[in-house]
Amino acid sequence: MSLLLRTEQLVAGWQQPATQQLDLTVAAGEIVGLTGPNGVGKSTLLAAFAGRAKVFSGRIEQAAGLRVALQTQDVPPVVGLPLSGRELLALTGAAAVGLPAWLADRLDIRLDKLSGGQRHYLTLWAILQAPADLVLLDEPTNNLDVAGVAHLTEHLRDRAAAGAGLLVVSHDTAFVDAVCDRVIALGGNDVG
Amino acid sequence: MSVELFLLPFLTGLGLAILLPVLGCYLRLRDEWLAALAYSHVAAAGALGALLAGIPPGLGGLGAAALAGAGRRLFARRLSGGAGDALLLLGGWAGAILLAANAPMAERLGHALFDGQLYFAGSEQLWPVAIGGIVALLVLRALAPRLLLARVYPDLFRLRGLPAWPIQAGFDLLAALCLALATMSLGVMGAFALVFIPPWLAFRRAANWRSGLRWAVAISLVAYVVAFALALWLDQPFGPVLAVLLVLAGLLVA
């Protein structure tokens, strides 16, 4: 398996360091979980991998030409916007094939007319299925019911089997245990 | 009433009634609809300043609005939350009113720019609107996927390494020039009415983005044609009649 992402003693943050040192690798076809208590800097690390947060020390290495997709906990601002699910998928280049039945037949409805769970899953799917080699997910099970989590688990495995590397930040230990090949638990000392 | 006399004004306004609601949809997408009002006021001040300097007012309006559009991005970080647009609006309004109040030759043009002077539009207004409108619509069509992606998924937009300037400074400049063109014919508030109300109504009802654009243009065209005929029939200024019609439509739908 080729290495997509590697960090060495990485410390990231915004105005000041917000994480402890981290050594991490994610290879193609691998699903790596990142867990830990609130404030330990899990989301900050994803932001650093996406080039948004600041690297204070250590290093991040990415495979040449790596295509990265990032799902954050921020809800895309679609309320009040006449944007259908089909148009959303077209924006990111995501395919609708594989969507659960409870969403597949609702693609032509505008996003702010869907339930919170349906909207979350569709906005997550648009990132998951976007053309990318490395997919970074931040608390993807938020707002999902049991059926949604089960479908997501299945789909992440399919995505990894197709060659993508996935890094998943989650508080949901059952989900992380079920879907991840490796789990890295960050320490509880908040440095942020 | 001569048909020929009103053909050029009608066509000039018709072009703007197609362009402005489309532009308004993208301004609304970006939560920048207040910028439209700001650009119109700055364009009015620029036109009046140009008149006093012996430069064609249309060029002055376009130049001032272009400067505002291009410069807006420079202060975007320091003047967040719409503060930049509010300052532009107030500055443009104050400049225009002061110029009109202190220079007799600017007073008449000032009234025309704020009330709208569509019925006096000739070929010198029609051609810039026709050519500029087509170019602007083509540019908007090309920018549309990036404007939408940058709004809905800003991180993915950045991660894909897409250049930001076309959807930031480029879009601001385009919007400013379109509003300046419109202000010269429709007046400040007539232009704002077409850029704000049809997209606002369309966003409430449309099932998707494409139908939102179509609804906005359809509402704008119907309001424009009715307002044009009504204002002529009642011998009233066009801008306020258009605004009243659109406000009534807005209240009805809301």
C-alpha cells in the first residue's frame, strides 16, 4: 500500500499550539481512526492536514499530487438556498450511485427541505464521493440514525477497497471500532 | 405616443431586467446583496464627479464603481459582517448628495440618477447594456460552479487549488460594473429593486438553483414590463413604480 500522508512529531494549532505531538501514517486503502476527549485537537489536526491550521513544529508529508477532501463539522450553508441534492453532488463531482434508498429518491428536493439527518448524510456523501485520494472526516456520524451509521460504515469500507485512504475523527467508539483498520487515541491533556 | 420613441429605453431596461436578477442570485448566494446598493451609490457619486470634471458621467460612474469593486476585497478582512458595504453605501450616498447640492449642473443629473432616467435612454445606453450584459451573463455562467462550490464547500474549493481571484475580486468587479451600468438608466433604487427582490422571491420558491435563476428572471421581466407600461400610462417616474410593484409582489408572496 502506498503512503498518502505521514506526520512526524506534528504540533498544530491556530494562534497557538493546540495539539500534542503526533506521529501518523495513512496509506491508500486504509481507514485510520483518531479519537480522544474534547479539546485535544482532533479537528485542528484535520485542519492542518488540509492546510488550514498552522503547523508549529514537526512536519506533514503528503504524496505528490495528492487529492484531499475534507468534511468538517461546519454545516454547509444551504438553508434558504435553492440547491437540490443532485446539484450538490454535481458541484463536488460525487456520484449518486450507492446512496441509501431513503436518499436516492429525494435527490431532486432542495436541501433545506430535507430532514437534518438526510441533509447531513447528503452533504457528507458529496465529500465522501468527491474525486479524492485521501478523505478526512470530522465526526461523520453526528445527526445520523442507526441506518445512516450502518450505511456509512459499509460505504467507507467500499471507498477504502477502491483505493482511497480515510482518516476519521469520531467520538463514536463503536463506529470507530467497526470501521477503522487502526485507531490512534490522542491523550487527554488539553494544550490548546 | 411614438413606439420608436420608447423602443430604445424599453430594450435598455429589458436587458437590465434579465441581467440584474441573475447577478442578484449570486450576490444573494454570497450574502452580499448590500454591496449592490453600495455600488449603485458609488456609481452615482462617480458620475456626478465626472460631470463636474468635464468627463462623460457614464465613464465616471463605471470608473468609480470599478474602483469600489476592485478595492472592496482589500478591506474585506478588516471590514467584515457587511461593514465594508455599509461604509461604501454611505460614502457614495454622501458624496453624490453633496456634489448635487453644491453644483447646480450636477443637481439635475443627481435627481436623474436617484430617480432613474430610463425613458431618456438612447443608443449610447442600449449598446453598453446589450454588450456588457451578454458578456456579464457569459462570465457568470462560467463562474457559477466555482461560486457555488466556494460558498457551500470552501475547504474543498481551497483543497482543489482553484484560484480564488475570479470569484472574489473578479466577481466584485463584475458586480460593480453591472450595477454602474444599471444605475445610469434605471437609477439607484430601480437597479437595486431588480437585483434584490426577484432573487429573494425566487430563492423562497425554487426547487433548485437553475429554476431559481429562471424564476428570478421571469419575476423581473414581468415586473419590468408591467412597470414600464404603468409608469408611461400614469405619467410617473419608472423607478418608483417598478419598486412598488416588486414590493407588492414580495409582500404577497411573503
